[in-house]
Amino acid sequence: MLNIGVIGCGGMGRDHIERLTSKIQGAKVVAVTDVVEENAKKAAEICGGKIYATGKELIQAPEVEAVFIVSPGFAHVEPLLEAIKAGKRVFCEKPLCTTAEDCLKVVKAEAEAGKHLIQLGFMRRYDKGYIQVKEALQSGAYGEPLMLHCTHRNPEVGTNYDTPMAVYDTAIHEIDTLHWLVDDEYESVQVILPRVTKYSHSALKDPQIMLMRTKKGVCIDVEVFVNCKFGYDINCEVVCEDGAIKMAQPPYPSIRKNAAAASAIDTDCFVRFKDAYDTEVQNWVDCAAEGVINGPTAWDGYLAAVTADALVKAQESGQIEKVVTAVEKPEFYK
Ligand code: NAD
Ligand code: ISE
């Protein structure tokens, strides 16, 4: 049984605690912490874990064998470095950190420690729909990928959500998943800002069209629209030389009524990607027993961060911006 401590017990933290407590085999949550005591208490009620005052104390607790970091991205770097120092395995929700500089610190610390300890919560790599698209691409039956058309729509976001968050918080999923899907790396990016929806506010340009070009020349467009109102709507189509592959949607029935046919759309990520979260976490727990990590790594988190930085620069400049890494991929991550 893998004893886990969870740092950050908000929406996603409690979702993971429920999962670890009632679904996942071979793990249990024995400790929790949150800067808001009330949130830690609510979490402890779900799992029965001990409440710690700080992330540092939780990581150092002898009964904690592995750590879940589910605090906001800006608070990830400290517990990541602390867990590496303590030699404890980590599942860290996306993003790895909010700056490329901090991501690089984590990458270097893990490589210096010489042991793979960190898995990043890019759960779309575990989603059945994306996996089917990847398998179709790998079959070679459709030729090389040329273009991707994608949407990432949320029904709405809070008033503290601003223009850069459309990249750092939302499109970060596409940034990771899409280059993994076509097995390529990003070369440059651009952002086009259409007319703003009446449901947005002065600090948020919504919607946005993000364009990414890979080193092999694949052109990707992602519509990010976080106040679309109608649902949590994720789409991906890969246009290849010998066919176009569209990701399957969740299998809801089409219902005919009142001279109309309609099928449901999910309204949040917790439902849309429920199976993917379950699979990624079970996989991380199973890998712990073997002492390995086989999901997205800290290096994937660094790559996503430099691409995100280029997109945010492009939001401001309106120009095509290069995606630049400060270092080559370390041997440790190859
Ligand atoms: P949230 O605001 O609901 O919860 C964050 C919690 O962390 C809050 O309870 C807050 O009090 C606590 N917190 C803040 N600073 C802390 C610190 N230094 N130490 C301990 N606790 C601290 O946010 P959320 O939606 O639960 O997001 C948390 C993380 O999960 C983020 O990294 C986010 O990007 C990620 N997330 C991932 C997905 C996904 O689809 N993979 C979905 C939602 C959120
Ligand atoms: C949230 O943090 C997520 O990760 C969701 O998957 C994404 O759709 C949403 O925009 C983010 O705020």
C-alpha cells in the first residue's frame, strides 16, 4: 500500500483524494495540507488523513511515502524541490511551475538526484479518444499529419482568470498533448485575438486562436474559448495526407424530441476526463511498486512552459514568436 500525502485540497485536490480513497488500488491518503484550514479539514473528512500545517512538514512526515501536489501552479516549485530532496515520489498537477526558470530548477534538481521521481498531471495522454487518434496515426494508414484543428472550450471561468491564463492554465493541455500526438516539437507560435465575447471582462481576451507550427511543419490551430457558455467541449481533428482523423466524443445518446435531435455535452473537466484521471493515477501508483515513472516528466513540464511563454509573448506582440529552450534535453530524460 502506497501512503500518500496531498498538498492542496481545493477542487482538483479533493477530486484526486476521492479517487485515491474510493477507486485506486494499492494507495491511500494518509496526510493532507492546505493553506486554508477549512479545505484541509474537508479533505481529511474524505480520507481520514492527518492534517499537517505546511507542505514541508507533510513531505518530511515518515508515514508519507509519496506526494500529490495539487496546489495552484505558482505554489508547485517549493514542494517539488523539497520532495526531490527527501527522495519521495511525486504526482504534480499541471503546470509543473508557472515559469520556465522554475521548471528548469526542478529538472536540474531531479537529474542531479539521479532518480525519476516526478510525474506531471497531463492526463490527456491517458484519454481514450486521444489514444485512439495516436494509434491511428502510428498505424501509418493515413500518411503524415499536416494540420490539426482543435477546440478547448469551458462554459465559464472566474473573474480572476486573465488573458495569459488562457495559455498557462487552459491551452497548456493542448501544448503538451498535441506535440505528443504527432511526435514532433514546436518551432513557433502565434495568437490571433478575435472580437471579445460579452461574457468576458477587461482583463480577459476571450476567445483566442492559438497557432503552433512544429519543426516538421505541422500547423495546429486551437480555439480557446473559456466563456462559451454551452459546455466543456474538447475537439481535435488531425488532417493527414491520406485521411482525416477526428477524436471521438463521449458516447452520449442522440435524443429526438420536439422536432430536434440532441446529445449531451459535458460541463466540466472532472466528468469529461474522469476515466483519464483514474487511469493516470492508477498507472502512477502501479509504477511506484516497480520504482519507475512512465508518464509525462518534469522535462515535459519544462517544454510546455517554454511553449507557453512564447504564446503569451505572442498574445502581446501579435507576431510569430519562436519557441526557445535554454538547454538541450538532458541525457537523464532521454
Ligand atoms: P483550487 O483553487 O480549487 O484549489 C487550490 C487549493 O490549494 C486551495 O484549497 C488553496 O487554498 C490551496 N493552496 C494554495 N496555496 C497553497 C500552498 N502553498 N500549500 C498548500 N495549499 C495551497 O484550484 P484547483 O482547480 O484545485 O487547481 C489545483 C491544481 O490542479 C492546479 O495546478 C491546476 O492547474 C490543476 N488542475 C488540473 C486539472 C486537470 O484537468 N488536470 C483541472 C483542474 C485543476
Ligand atoms: C483547469 O485548470 C484545467 O486544467 C481544465 O482541464 C481546463 O479546461 C481549464 O481551462 C483549467 O482552468
